[in-house]
Amino acid sequence: MNTLHTLSRQQLELGAQVIIGYTPGSNGTSGTSRPPKPFFAQSPEEVEQLIFDDTCHYNLAVYLTKKEVTALGKRVLFATLPTLRSIIRLAVEHQVNEGDVAVIVRANDTEYALLNTLAEMETFLNGRTPAMSQEDREQLDALLAMNQEERWAFWKEAFETCIRCYACRQACPLCYCATCAATANQPQWIPVAQHALGNTEWHLMRAMHLAGRCITCGQCGEACPMGLPVHLLAFYLAETVQHEYGAASGLTLTETTPMSVYKPEDTTNFIR
Amino acid sequence: MPILVKLLQRTSYNSLIEKLLDEFQVYAPVKKGKQVLYERIRAVHDMETDYLLPVLSAKSLVFPPVETLFTFERKKEGVDVLPVAVENLPERVLLGVRPCDARGIAILRQTFAQEPVDAIFEARFNKTILIGLSCATADEACFCGNRAGDTTGSDILLTQVSNGDYLAEIITEKGQRLVERHADLFETPTELPDKAAFVATVRGLDNVENLPALLKAAFDSKVFDQQSLACIGCGTCTYVCPVCSCFDMQDETQGSKGRRVRCWDSCGFSCFTVHTSGHNPRETQGQRWRQRVMHKFSYLPESNHTFGCVGCGRCIRSCPVKLDISQLINQIAHV
Amino acid sequence: MCSSTNTYVPYSMRLQKITQEAPGVKTFRLEFIDPADAARFSFKTGQFAEYSVFGEGESTFCIASPHTRTGYVECTFRQAGRVTTALSGLEEGDVVGFRGPYGNTFPIDDWKGKNLVFVAGGIALPPMRSVIWSCIDNRADYKNITIVYGAKTVDDLVYKHELDEWEQREDINLHLTVDPGGSTPDWKGRVGFVPTILAEVAPSSENTIAIVCGPPIMIKNTMPVLKQLGFSEEHIFTTLENRMKCGIGKCGRCNIGSTYVCKDGPVFTAAQLAQLPNEF
Amino acid sequence: MEPFEPKIIAFVCNWCTYAGADLAGTSRLKYASNVKIIRFPCTGRIDFMLLQKAFANGADGIIVSGCHPNDCHYTSGNYHARRRWTIYKSLLDFTGIDTSRIAFTWVSAAEGSKWADLVNTTVETIRQLGPYTDMQELIGQSTHEPQ
């Protein structure tokens, strides 16, 4: 494990202001049964508390556009594969520039590697894109097998249960707008009140604003305190955009944004 | 503290619920997907019994996420305004309320009952009977400080004893009236089981008394910025909290008809205090995190002589980035 | 109709008169539709209210009319957000909701027998105007009244006709100014930022109360001038503007430290402000 | 009980479909009056949320129409709209919102009769489907608390 710590300490010495990684989750004084949580190490002593193993999957790229963190200066991020895809996507959307962030990745089960440039991150990624988890695949297929009434019943109950805490938005690295359309009130696009209609309109808009951008890290679903599978909305659109326009996002620095471009020869089967 | 103590057999509890279902809207913990929530039940078996704590607190019954304040209709010559008819609000009984939730409602009420009295909250509160259930177990997130059998806020508090029966402490007149209406189901045993043996022991915050002063002293320290670096600024901790009562007021219209609603809001959101001019007294997440800590552990103790936290641990369990307020408070106190 | 039970239901008021004060700035004169409300209603200068456009929401402004004049209230606002835009679209005769009066007051009874110095900037004159007229209506109670009021440009000065009225009165010395570059060819007043003009006017702090209102930058530069002139913090009053929704200390939004601006304010002395944590 | 008269909202682009509807008028073509037309500079300007807002304010059916691909007055507005409608329709299908109530079409300035037929067939289809009760239930739930 010490190569993680030596690598991190070196980065601090080389001028990185903060190592954004994970530390064991703990509740109160008793146990460490909780999953690992994000940790900001800014000194050699704090580096000792860093871990990076199979249990760490929170997407730390969300901190790359948080002004309190960018204010710290050069950052080094522990990057899982979804985190890497998020960084590539953020670079394509001009939110992260070359040199803003370096990453430490898990080359294999024991070794760690430092990637300084976006190009290195891009090459590290190819051939390593993880497929959807089995549980998500099954739940998505189950939904696709339903008819319209059953799907409406499923999502209506979810939108009735949603408390609009916006954890799904805040956990997403690609939801970085200074003023979210849901917060703007001229016009009040999305009702502020957390009733079923307002929640439905919120989740429709969120999914559409991620279409062609979402890198399917699933953090929105994991952040939801009510356990709603909101990530499936974004996953389904990611699959649909890839099927329709042949582009998975967050893989290459030269990729386009499918929903902002077009091809005259795009086809559809429902516009008469 | 309780007016009187009775014994309620397990079977009698079920028949009590049957009877309550005829008289009241009955709410209880219910399993919904992966979560347990206080929801309305139509039969005894709807009630979940294997749960530690519902993900949302019981505050939803007296301070719901969305609540109509009044309705209005815009007409040529003016606007007809119709206050919500609080007398039509339903009478409700909430079963299986955890002591921390009941205590949370009592703390909430201090804010809403201050002058000018919030008539809608008071009406909902007066029409709600809380039948609590002591906690036999706790998890690492709980930190109520050995108040797993606290009667504050409950009208009746049940504690399950060894043979599955319940020790019933009747706390308020509301509780007493209910017991009298169903006196046949309650027994007055000669000697009562020792309640403490059936109630979980739970950690608490250390040196609680001088927390308000310690936190005030740390107001300008960098610890709040440091601790909140990981905070992503969502509203989860405030919405799952039994004591958070911040709300927004919004108008919603359908054609010429509309209503003004009160709905949950969070001091964690970046736009909570922003002025229309763009000036924001709490510009950074560190200032917002400080407000959450100071309000619960310094301002409320000062103004309402009670902490704004019941130690239920929900914010620890639900926080997407696993911030642990019990740990962070201790850290701030030692700055 | 403001039902005594439901504290969130506003009075319904008729919009009697609209005055265009400056670009984007209007003054509304509101009268109660229900005479019973008018009879029941009273307020003290310094208090604020929540003004509603039903279907859009509420906005927080001070009551800009003096409490010495009953039967109506006035407010002055700039069109900036969703509700003020809706308010700006209203015509005379429309219905406006009014919830209040809320908050504490300027203690003008304690100021009897003292000199008064009013220092205001831009759109912050309305709360001062309420105090000024309340004092003028009992002019004999007060000694000298000095007013230093400035705005970005001549056009931005509000209550222009009242400024002329105050100018003609012998018992008020009015000093108007516009920011450098904001004057017009026929502008007879001074040119310069309010704090500089205040330093030039240099009113004596002997037995004098100072009331200051303006954008944060103006407050920051005015306080040292007042201190230099010998004003103690207990004798400097101001009124704060925070984001508000309920106005009655329940929605948890407008606090600075443990002080709620809506219930414990909005009027504070500089001494009280000094005790508050710097979070406003 | 008189027949159900569906409320249809039509989002149309100014240069083609609106002109087509105009042509239907000048050609004295008869079509159902259930439709309320909202004119947009281009289909590229039709935000997907507007369709949801139409449903949320009581529409039973929606028509969205603009210039045929390659005819757009602004060259690419309809190309963007095509991608947006494709993805939005699949999202609505996925969540169970009834997309058989939405007619996506291209109607040129010369197709007055196509517009008239489009409106008539859409009104008939929605009349068969009946009021959009799923959405009205959602609205009802969200305009007052359950007592």
C-alpha cells in the first residue's frame, strides 16, 4: 500500500496543493463498516489516511468544478475508470484544462500509476471501459420489458417518493452549472415544491440535460437517500444516444457532444 | 414523567391498531422498495416491524414536504384569497415512532409555536397522536446519548419487553384519552418489567453542555471550510433530519387559480441566502456547513434551550459523501 | 382579508397610485380593500412587509411611508427579480397582497431633542424617507436635521419632488450628490461619493443620531467618516436587507449568527452590528 | 354525455407549418378546432420541457411540426429538433408517459391539406384515447394535499 502514500507525498512535494482520495468510512467511535468516503489530504500526515482499493468507487471528479476545491490550486485525484471518463468529458466541455489535475490510477490490484496529462488518461482508458453492473443491467431490462402502464406506475411511484434533495444533481460531475435551470425562476421551469408533478419534470429535465454526456458512473442513483434508481434514466439515454448516434461519452478528447451536433442523414421512425 | 404506566399484550396491540384504523388515519413504518418510511396503513400487516429507523423522520406528518398555505383565484376585479381550512385536516395516529423522531417534533414545535403562532402547524400537531416505540437496538450512526427510551414528544411510549408484550407509558392527556377509550386492551400489572433492560444503550456527543460556547469560539476558524471540502451541497442531511424546519414559499398557478405553498428548503443549497443583486452572505459551502452546525449546536441551545439535533444519525447514514456530524462536532469543539 | 389565524394570508390592498421614481424604480401607494383591515392596521417607521403578486410570490421591502400618516402604505422597489418584475407590470387598481408590519423600528421617540443626520445612497432612501417624514411631521421634537443623499446619476435619485420640498425648507439642510460622472449640465447639487460629501458637510456629532442606509460599499466607507466626526456606535442606526421569505422568524433564512434580521431587526445600531459575526 | 373534446396544443415553426396551416385556412379546408397553435421561429427553438408543460397544464394531445429536413429557414434547426425529439420520445417511452398522444411531423408551407388531415386524425386518435388521466391524476396530486 505504501506506493500509494509515497506517490501522494511526492505529488505534494512537487507542488500539488491537495490529494483528493478516499479514507475508510467510519461512524462514531465504534466501527469502520461504512464504505470509504472522499478525503482531502493536504499534508504528509493526512496522506497516511488515504486508501484506494476495490471498495472505493465514489466519483471524485465531482470536485473538479467545485469552486472551493479549485481555489486550492493543483489537485491530484484518485481516479477509478468512471472518474477518468468524467475527466475526459469535463475536458471536452472545457471545464478542466491540461495541467489542472493529475490522477493516480490503479494499474492493477496492487500497483498504482500517476497520469499527468489528459492524453495519458485517454490512452489508459481504452480497452478498460467497464460494462454496466449486472444488477443495473437486470433492472434496466426489466423496465424495458414492461408495457407503458407498468413503466408509468413504476416511475410515478419513484417520483412520488423523491424529496428533491438534489443529491442526484450534486453528486454528478457533469452537473456543474452555476445556476441550474431548476433553480432559475424567470421562468420557473421546474416547480420548486417537491410534489409528484414537480419531481417528474425535474427528473425528465435532468436526464435530457445529461443525454449524450453522461458517462454512466451511477453516482446519482447511489447518492439518492430514498434509494430511487434515478441513474437508470441517464443510463437508458446514454445507451439510446450511443445506439442512435454511435457515440459513448468520456472516451476520447476529440469526441463531440451528440445532442449539440447533427447529421443531415440522421434517421427516425416516428416523424411522419 | 409519565402520567401512568400500563401493560399492552402483543395481541392487544394488534387489536388496538384495528380499532384505531376505524377512528383515525393511521400511519406506521412501511417497507417501500429498499427503504422504510412512515406511510399510511390500511391493515395491521402493512406495518413493518423489522426496522431500526425510517429514512425520513416523523416530521413529515406535522411539517410535510409541500403544504398549501392558502389558495387564490385571480379575477377581473381582484383576487379571492381562501386560507386553508385547518379544521378539515385529518385526525391521525402515528405508530412505531422512534423516540428521537418524537423528540424532534417537540423541538420543531418550539419554532412554529412562537409568536406569531403558525396555525397550520399547530392544527396538524394537535390532530396527531404519537405512539412511540423505544429502540431495543442502535447502529453506529445513532448518537442520541442513551435516550432510546426517552418519552419526550410521545403521547404514549411503548417498550417491547421479553415476551413480546409492551410496557405502555402514557405521557400526555391525548395519550390518556386514547387509552381510556380502549381501556379493555390495557392491563395494570402488579409489578412492571424493568424498562431499562429492554432499551438500547447508545453513545452520545462528549462534553455536550459547553458545545455552544466551544462552537461559537471556533466561528472564524478554518475548520468549517476544511470539513466541508467533501460536501457536495445537496439537501439530504436537512431533509432527512427530524429537527430541520427551514422552508421556502412559492406560488403555483393553473390558469387563473393557484395556491401559495410552503415547501422544504435547505441551508446547504447555494442559493438559500442569495440576494436578487447576486450578493450572498453565505457564498461558500464552508459558511453553509457552519450555519448547519451553529444553528443546531449553538444558536438553538441559546434561544430555545434545546439542541437542534436528536442524534438519530440519519444525516450520517444518508449523506452521499458519508460526512459524520458526530465526529465533525467533536473535531470543531477541540479546535 | 388577513385572517387572524393563518399568519401567512396577506391583506388584499388596492394599488392606488404608481410613481416612476427612476429607471426601473417605482413607488406604489396601497390602500386596504377591507375597511376593517385599515382600521386594525398600524405600523412604526423602520418596519418592513412582504408584498405579494398572487401567482408570482412575495418580495420584501420596507414600508416607505411615515407612520404618522394612516390609511395607506407606500413601498419603493427596483425591478430585478421574478416578483418585482411582476409588480412592475401591475396597473393602478390592481390587487397587491401585503403581509406585515414586521420587524423592529427606528426608536424616534428616544431621539427627541437631538440633531439627526441621515446618510443614504441610491435605492436605500425609502426606509430613510419613512423616518425623515415621521420626524418632519413632528418637526418641533427634533433639533437640526441634515440629509446627505446620493445616487449614481441624477436620474437615479428617487422621490425627486420631495427632495425639492426638503430643499426649500429652512429647518432641513439637504446635501444632494451624484457619483462622479453621473451629473447632468443643469445639475446644481454636488458631485462625489456620499462618504466624501459627508466628510465635507462634517455635521457635528454632539447630541446627534446618525442613520445610514446604502449598498455595502457605501456603508463600509461611511462608518469611518462617522467615527472620525465623533459618532459613537450606539448613535449610528442602519437597517439591513437579507433574503427573506416568512418575515416572522420561522423559515430560517435571514439569520446572522443567532440574530434573525426579520424578528430582531431589520434596524440595528452599529454597536449591535459589531457584535454580529461577519456573515452578512 | 356529449363526446369528449380533447385539448390539443400544436408547437409549429413559423416558416413552414404555420404557413401550411395558413394555406389550409385560405384554401377553406375544414379541420377540427380543438387545436391551439403556438408559433415558434423554428423547431430548433421548441424545448422538450414545453411539451411537458403542455401536458402539465391540461393538454390531452400535442402536435409538434416544422420544416422538412433540408428545408429549414435556419438550415439546421430541424436537424437539432430531430435528435432532440428522438431522444426525448425514448425518455418519455421509458418513463411511461404516453407518446401516442404526441404527433411529431414535418409539414411544409405548401402542405395545407396535410396540416388539416394531421389535425383531424390527431383529434380522432386522442378522442379514442380519451382524457390523459395519468397526467391529470399527477396534476391533481400536486395541486393540493391528500385530505
